[in-house]
Amino acid sequence: MSSIRPVKQARKALLWLLVVFLIASGVLVGGVLSGKTSFAPKLALDLEGGTQMILAPRVQGDQAISQEQLDQAVEIIRQRVDGAGVTESEITTQSGRNVVVSMPGVPTQETRDLIQASANMEFRPVLITGAYTATPEADLTPAKDLPKPTGKPENPSDTNWITPELYKQFEAYDCPTELKESSTTTHDPAKPMISCDERMGVKYILGPQEIPGDQISDAYAQLARGVNGSVTGEWVVVIEFNSEGTKTFADTTQRLISLTGSRNQFAIVLDGNTISAPTTNAVISDGRPQISGGFTQETSQALAEQLKYGALPISFDIQSEQQVSATLGADQLKAGLIAGIIGLIAVFIYSIFQYRALGFVTIASLLASGVLTYLALVLLGWGMNYRLSLAGVAGLIVAIGLIADSFIVYFERVRDELRDGRPLASAVAVGWKRAERTILASKAVNVLAAVVLYIVAVGNVRGFAFTLGLTAVIDLVVVYGMTHPTLVLLARTKFFAEGHRFSGLDPSLLGAEPLYKGAGQIRRFTDNVEANRGKKNQKAGVEAAKRMTIAERRRAEANSAPARAKTAKDKAQEENNE
């Protein structure tokens, strides 16, 4: 029964690995057939080329831009670009004034808008709503019916902010036209403004600013939860304010909750345009409001990124945009792939030479790791827009040796157990327990190093760290799901269990006597242990003698001379007796 259980577990592990292969392959094929991805991994700027945009800051008059503002702008733009899923991008300053953004491929309009979006994010209460387009002249409100203030506004939600001039401007405001025009107009945070919500197709008159965008400490998308803690399946955006914003937002929601209609809403305004205008359903005193309302995963994540990375100290215009060729190109990619193939062939040759037929387990495991890595890179490129750079290719090449190291540790542990006289099935079980700790420790160090390098590094070095960590995880999957289960099954075959000379477990190759002595005699495990112990002691004595100094060797010979003389005398006495 005990011998059957490992076989069942091994078959189950192989089956699960096969299921992972089939699912990943099926998802990839489905994506290719639907036209959403391709069979090739996405390449980064250094291998594929891409788009270079020069961003000019929006300033008024002779306003100067400090280096600190530019540095902060570069960092936030980098966060925005990475948050949009465009990896391996390069963001630098130019001439102490402009920002140069180079990214692989052709950026989408959403990415362009995200890069250009200014830091002028603010929260304003909604006063009234209207049609997205300009009101036809025949439907304009007569002058006598225009709203007129009845007194001084008491708070940002007070409709006394709406003057006849502002209301006429609001009716004539055509959002499609206004959104297409580039404007450097800044809005006074202490006064009302007109804003458009492109997603909802409405326009608003908004009251003065209540909370500036720099009081947002974090924003993220997640699935909403019901009162009992269960996931509802609805995507929401969670905003986290700092202490000052928490207090102000609590006061704002306290006022808005008592209002009705559109005045119950507050607008989130980015660069003059409303990106969301949720209603107020409760007083939010903990500074963590949730925005809901028909979001998909993509739209909720996009809104969260706008909120999180909206605090850009300068707004920018795209001064120029051009396509750039690959800085390294196809030749360098080809050279990297050739280097990887050479490394694989070298590992294959070593495995066959060192482990004979057992080496094919190493080869099969390496091929499985390669296929899993390929599937992971392509699917990550589709799902997260991950792009493979030359530094990432270098990480994959380095990983070949690190992956092969796991197999070598395991096989050598098994062979050590065979040298001590264990049968193969027992040697595999015991050897795995000892090798498992070493493999886990090794991969933990690899993953930790990759994570630290990814966090502290910037640019292409992060691509190296990412592939290094990815392959370490895949290595563990293959070792547990294929290498060890395969060896468990092979240990039950006659070819490997009897130590065939081509199996890689030949006793003569291991420096141990065969388990089967012949003539019906089976060498016992304890016999083998004692024999090996004697051999080890003998070898240790020879090695110790080699390391002795001349004085130590003469002293040892002098001490052993009486013993040799006594032995010779005893031998002569025995001859006389005969």
C-alpha cells in the first residue's frame, strides 16, 4: 500500500501540470483567434522600437519651471505610464524644461490623455446639470427667466453662485467642441466653473473647490462586498484621503446628504473635465469613500489610476510625436536567442554525459519550463501589456543554469542514497526530502533577490529582475509537477531500478557495489554502509597522509617501526613452529 501511494501522487501531479499547460494554451489560442493577442511575446522599446513624445509644460507668460517640478513630473508620469500597463518605457527631461516620453509600440489615446493630464484635480459640488451639447437657440432660456442670486453664497453647494451670465455661458457650452480644443485656461478654485463628463454625456455647473487632488493618498479598484462580507461582483473605486481631506470630505458629505437632485452629487474634476460625479449616499467620516455605478474592471482601474496619479504639479502638451526605431533591434535579439540556445544545448550535453538516460528527465523538465515561461510572457503581454526587453532576455538565459541546478541537486541526493545501499524507490523518497529543503531555500533567495532588484531598480533592470523571479517560480512548479513525479515513476521500472549501465544509476558509475551479488546472494543495506564507510576511511587516510609534513611523516614511520618489527618476528616464529 505504501508503494502504491507515491505512484498515485506522482500521476496526480503530472496530471495537474498537464491541466495547467492545456488551460494556458487554450487561453492563448482563444486570444489569438479573437484577434486580441498574438503567439509572440510583446517586445520592449529596445527591441521593437516605439513612439517618442516631447511634452512641453503649460505655463502662462514668463513663468519659470523649476528642476524639482520637472523631476516630480517625470516620476509621476512614469507611475502613470506603468500604471497603464506600458512597461519598459523611458521618461527623461530635456533642456531643463521639456519631458521626453519614449514607450514601445503605439500608445493609445487613453495613454496619451493620461500622460498629458494635469495636476489640477479637485472635488467640487454639482449645482446643476444640462445637455452635453449646446442648447439650440430656440430653446435658450429667456432673459427674464434666468436664475438670479438672492444673496451671498453660504457654502460651495449654494445655487447663488449661478449668475445670469454663467447660466447663458452654460447653455451655449458645447462639450464635444470644447474637449477637442487645447486650452491653457486655469479655473479659479474659489469660483464656480462649467465642466463636461464625457463618460456620462452631461455637463455641469460646479461650485467652488472643496478638496484639492493632492489630499488623496491612494485610490484603487476592487469588487464590492455586501453587508455580510460576500463579493457582489460589482466593481467600485475606493479613494483614501489624508487626514486633512478626511475631515473636509466628512463635512462635505454631511451637507450633500441633505440635498436632493443633482445637488446631491460631487464632481471629481481633472484638468477641467469631470471624470466622475457620484451621488452621496451616506456621511463618509473615515476618509474612504467608494464610487460605484456600472463600472467594468477596466473602467474602474482607469478611474483609480487617474485619481491616484492625478497630482502632477505641471500640465503638459504634446509638442511633437514621432516613431523611433529599435535601439538594439532584431540582430541583438537574435544574438540573445542564439546565446540561450547554446546554453540549453550545453546543459543538454552535460546532462546526458553525467546522468545518461536520467539526463532526459532534466531535458524534459527544461523544455517544460521553457514552454511555461513562453506562455506566461505572452499571456502577461496580453493581460498586463508586459514587454520583453533585452535585459529580460538576459534574465531568461541566466535562469537556464539556475533551473538546471535544481535538477542536479535532486539527482545527486538520490545517487548519494544509492551509494549508501538503498533501493532506488527508497533513495528517491529520501533523496527528495533532503533535496526539497535545498531547492526551496535556493528559489526563495532567487525570488527575494528579484523582488528587491525590481523595487529598487528603474528602467530595463526591472525587466531582468522580473524574468529572473518569474523563472524561479516556474522552476518550482516544474520540479514539483514533473521532475519529482517522473523520477518516482521511473524508480518502479526495471531499467532504472536494476541500475542499467545506461540509466545513469549504474553502481559502477556511482562508485558502489551492485545490489545483486549473484549466486542467490543479496547484499544487505548494512553491509553496503560498512563497506562504503571502510572505503571512505581508507580514502581519508590516504588524503591525510598526502597532507603531512616531512617531520610528521618521519615521526609516524618511527612510531610504526616497532609494530613492523614485531610483525616480522611473529612471522619468523610461526615458520619455525611449522
